Amino acid sequence: MAVATFTSVRRAARRWLPLALVFLAVGLSTAMASPFLALFLDDAVHADPLHAAVFLAAAPVSVVIVSTVVGRISDRLPSRRRVLVITAAAGCLATAVTALTRDYWALLAVTVTITALAGAMMPQSFAYAREALAGSDRVAFTMSALRTLFSVAWVAGPPLAAVLLETGGFILVYGFASLMYAAALVVALGLPDAPELAATRPAPGAGVDVPRLLLAATLVVFVLTRCAGALSVQALSLVVSRELGGGVGEAGLLLGLCAGLEIPLMLGFGWLATRVPVRVLLMVVTACGAGLCAVALVLLAVVRAPRREAT
């Protein structure tokens, strides 16, 4: 019995360790580059507020469009491994170019093309994992565990980026992010093709018949909540440095702390998903996000009040 258990654990480790490394590497790269993008545009590129807003809006929109196209193509390929390889290579190239370029329009062109392609890597990694779990009764927990690895990377990523930023500037930050994508590329090259997994995919157009109104409402809620979360992360470095009088180190520590607190919550919600309707969980976390934004708004108003009286 013990030998059989050990063999099972070893097989599971061989199967999931490479993918876990991909999640950690891509998560670390994203956690280093994304939170300081607004600060990068302000300090290094010297973009005015309008151009910075256009950039920050174009980046996620392009990721959504490119990820959708990549997803449709990936669903028709015999294996998603080659998609993971291409997107990892795109991430390596995009972050390397960002490390060396300070022209706004060149960076915008890279962001809406190569960087957007790199953004498709994470959803494709989840799709690869879900196919590998086809038929298992531990899908929700395993997917939450993989998502937790992404959060682990966010615990270390922002503080590390803050240290690199104070040491060598944005060149060092994005250069290190490029190395992380390179590591993900190497690991992705070693993932099994597993063409037999493609046979488990539903045919195009097949699947559960979901009411269009429910699907549209779900899409709207997802977009709104993700926009709020992304804006909060991107604005934090500017808020800490411009409004609260702190530095990038404090912003990095705050982001790492939030990611650390997210880990047990992710595992807990993954466990609850097997016992509580997912719709209820989504309502709870959406309410928590709205509460966070309201508290932050009040705190900023309190901080600004003495400054206005002084002027």
C-alpha cells in the first residue's frame, strides 16, 4: 500500500510540477511588471495623464481580444503545449523590449500585440490543466491550488520589483521579468503534448445550453470586477508615492501582503466551491471588492482634507 501511494504521488509530481513552475514563473513576471506600469509610464516614459490612461486602457482590452482569438485557435489544435510555448516566447520578447524602450508609441505598439499575446498564456495554462483533469472530482480544488501558486508569486514579485527598481531602475525590473518568461518557455517546451486530451474537448458549438441573458450578465460582472481589480493594482504605486508620501518599497510590500492574504482565501473558496453554490461565493467576493473600494475612497478623502486646509 505504501509503495503504491508513493508511486502515485511521484507520478502526480511529475505530471504537475512542470505546470506549477510555469504558473510560478509567469506569475512572478506579471507581479513584477504589472503593478508598476502606471509609475513606469509616469517616471520613465514621461507620459501625460491622457496618454497614460489610453495606454492603461489599451493594454487589457488588447489582451482580451488576443486571448479570445488564441483560445479559438487553441481549441482546434491537437495540443495546447505549442500555444504555451509561443505565448511564453512572446512574453520574454515583450518584457525585454519594454526594458530597453522609452518611446511611448513604440511601447504602445508592443503592448497591444506582443504583450497581448503573452497575456494569453495564463488562460491557456488553465485550459491545459483543466483538460488534464477531465473526469476528476478534484477539478475545483486543483484549479484553486494552481491559482494559489500564481498568488504565491505575487507575494514575492512586487517587493522584489521594488528592490530592483530602487537598485537598477525599470531596466532591471523588466529584464528580470523577461528572464522569468524565458524560464517558463523552457519548462513549456518540456510539457507533454498529450494529444489524447484533445479528444475530450467538446465539439465547437457543443456544451451546456446557457441562456444568452445569463451569459451576458456574467460577462458584464466579470469585466467590471476585473477592471476594478486591475485599476486598483496599477494605481497603488502612484497612490502610495503621490498621495500618501511613501515609496515603491511600501507599495511593493502592500501588494505582497495582499497576495499573501489571498492564498488561504483561494484555498478556502476552492474547498467551499464543492459545498456552496458558486453563485453565492461570487456575490460574497464581489461585495467584498466593493467594500474595499469604498474604504479606500474614504481613507483618501481623509488624507487629502488636511492638505486642502493647509493650502
